[in-house]
Amino acid sequence: MENKQLNLLVFDDSKEDFVKFERLIHTGDNFNGQVGYAGTGSEALQICAKHAPDCILLENDLPDMEGLEFLGKLAKSPR
């Protein structure tokens, strides 16, 4: 069985937390893919517009918007 490569986006205003998430995600042999980082909602929306991730780990309280606001904007995007 072929493993599909997954693209994950970690959306968190703490770079240190991202490093911890990335380390946990890559622990073991079960993950095949890439992990991207966005520190603001607008940055995450730009990344999602160019490279639609398979999964997003989303913090709710961000510098420029709340998590639900981000999800509403993402739902309205063409991708």
C-alpha cells in the first residue's frame, strides 16, 4: 500500500510551539509529508491559496484574527 504524502499547516503565533508540533508529527515512521508554518491568519490564508494543505492545526487566539474568523475566510476562498 502506497503512503500518500500529506501537507500539514501549523497555524500558531508561537514559533516554539510549532517546533514542538513538528517534532511530534515526525516522531515514528507513520508520517509521510511536509509541515508548514504560519504565524498570522493572513499568512495562513496566502499559503492555503497557493498550496491547499491536507490538514491545518489551528490555534484559536491569533494576532490578527480568531480561529473561527480564519475558517470563515478559508471557506469563502476559491480553493
